Amino acid sequence: MMFKLLSVVCLLGIYSSFGYTQPPKPCCAPEQWEGLLHITRGDLVSGQPELADFTYIMSYDYGMKKLALKVLGSPNVRVVQDFDKMMQYVISGTTCNATKINGGLFHCISMDATHLQTFHFGGMQGLMIDAWQMMSPDLGGDAVIDVTHDGCVPVASVVTNTKPGMMSILEYQNITMGIKDPSVFNVPSPCPSSDNQVDGVAKPLIGLPGLSGH
């Protein structure tokens, strides 16, 4: 587990820059996009290391303040995070559970973020990336965030301090602009689908099914 975590940290933070003297300005991600989100989280549970690994099909709409995710390999499980209502809905078949969200929908590199470097991912002909370090309550802690130099499209993030001993790695793949099917944000009514009250508080992204804290 530690080898994988350290390897990704190295990928995010130990690249040579290529002669850029003026750091870029903080930027904001596109308003609407879709792609794959892969999350790896290392945690200490009762003093023992534990690794969780999940991939989601992700749809992001900042104008609507909504995030929709479908668990890859489990087509009947999907998640909708509504940041206007500050609620997360987990839909599995005909069952819908609702949980409060603690945090906002991440969109912009903060103005006080530190620009670490600009580098080419995969060599001189590769994708040009800006690496930023910032405190992000929306992601759940201290973060190193990689975005494309042109367009500010998310590439990867490493988030620490979500709780002692925890580290989360977020990787974004196959991103396309826009939302192909707006119905991915639909939530069945009623939700919750039983008389159970809303239970617990989830963090955006980090509090997804299979990744909630112990």
C-alpha cells in the first residue's frame, strides 16, 4: 500500500519544470464535464493499514451545483451530490438513502494556493500540467492538485489530513466537456425511500460509498 501511495505522490510532486519563469494564475475547472474518477484511499484502522480502491463514472455540473457518480462494475449503484440542498443521495435499485454533505463542490484553485511547478506529463510532447498545493475543505484536507495548463481540467489530486493516518488519491481519466445525459442527476421521490431519518454526514468525494470513514 505505501509503495503505491508514495509512487503517486512522486508522480504529482517530483517532476522537472521546463523553463517557466512566471507562475500561472489560479484557475477554475470547466463548468460541465464527465469522465472516470478513480479513488485510492489509505487509512489506519485499529492501527492496521487498510486500502480502498474504487472507480466511478462521474458527471460534474457546477452551474447546477451537482455531482453524479455511478460505481463502475455495479451499474445499479449511483450517487448524486446536491450542493444546493447539501445532500448526498445513494440510489441502489429501488432503495434511496439520503445523507447530509459537509463541504462544498470543488471548482477553483484558491487565490492563496502555492504553484509548485509546471511540467510535461509523459515527456516533452506530453500533457502540460500545473501542480498546486492548497488547503481545500471541499476536498477534505491539504491537497496537491494537478490541472492542465490550458483549460484547468483536473488530472489528479492527493489529499491528506482528512483524519490522522489517512491519504486519498483522486485520478481523473477520459474527460469530455458537457453533460450527455442530464438525467444522471435525477433523484427518485421520495428519498429516503423509507421512514428512516437521514443518518450521518458525508464529505464531498471522500465520503462516497465504500470510502466513508470508519
